[in-house]
Amino acid sequence: PIKPILLSLLAYEFLLGVIGPINSTYANRHIAARERATVLSVQSMVSTVAAAVPLFFIGILSDKFGLNKLLLFFGLGVLALGVILMVTKPKAD
């Protein structure tokens, strides 16, 4: 079971590495040079907070329920949301 986990982690980290240059190229092409630093700074701050807040709560919940139960709960939640989205998906015309 360790190989799929490592492959998933490798794919995730690879995608994180790819997103940076794509985002930077997009910003350089579509944001005026005068405003670019401000926009990139705000984007960086928002992404840092968006990562820190959930991790804070995940830490509290994992202390209370245990990491295995918490990950199982999150996995089942994502699975349930995926099924709901697939069932309620609008039909293509």
C-alpha cells in the first residue's frame, strides 16, 4: 500500500511545482506591471492564510479524534461530495 501513497504524493508535489510558473506567466501577461507586485503579494498572503487556517483545525481535530479516524472521515466526505456532484451534474445539451 505504500507505493500508491508515494506516487500520489509525488504527483501532488509535481503539480504544485507546475502551478507556480503557470500562475507567474499568466500574471505577467494579464496584470499591468505597475500593479503586478501588489496582486502577487495579495495572492501569496491569501494562499498562506487559506492553507494555515484549515491546517490549524485539522491539528485540533486530529488531537481529539486521532489522525486515522480524521483522514477516514475526510475521505468519506470527499467521496460523498463526489457522488453528489456526479448525480446532480447538469446534462450536456
